[in-house]
Amino acid sequence: MKSGKEFQPPAFLRGIERSPIRQITDRAKPGDISFGLGEPDLPTPDVIRREALRVIQEEQNGYTLQAGLRRLRELVVQDYSHLNLSIDQVIILPVPRRPCIWRC
């Protein structure tokens, strides 16, 4: 049932501005591909679907080690060889907004 009144947020939320990333997302034009939520409205490519099925069938799915997959950490060490990192100094983190690199 609609009351005909426009939604009003509680007083403590009024005046909060949209974040810069939300402001950028709001500028998208109709028909643009939005990655704002990480879920574009495009069909999943066949290669991704096949690989997902293969990984499930081979039971390679599950949680990774807390530091991340060893092979991925090795690739980071190779790609950032100028930092002279060891694999024990690399941790793979799911960071939602910005890349994050710490040197220990």
C-alpha cells in the first residue's frame, strides 16, 4: 500500500553526500556497461562458463590459504621483481575499491 509520500531518510542521514565512486557511477548513460556492482548485465562468456564447470568437476573449488594461492603469489613476486620480494612477503587480499600493496 502506497501512502503517496516520498521516502524521507532519518534526520541523522540527511545531508550525507554520495561517495565519489557513486557520483561517477551516476554519470553513466543509458546503454553504458556498468561495473559499479561488479555484475555487468552481459552474458557470461563461454570460456568462463567452461572453466567454472571444469574447476567444479575437478573439485578445485574451496577456500584458499589465508595468504592466497601460492601460484598467484609467485606471479606477483615475478611481476614485481624490482621490489625484491619473497613469496612469504606477498599476501593476496580481496580489496573492493583500491589495489593494496604492503611491503613488509
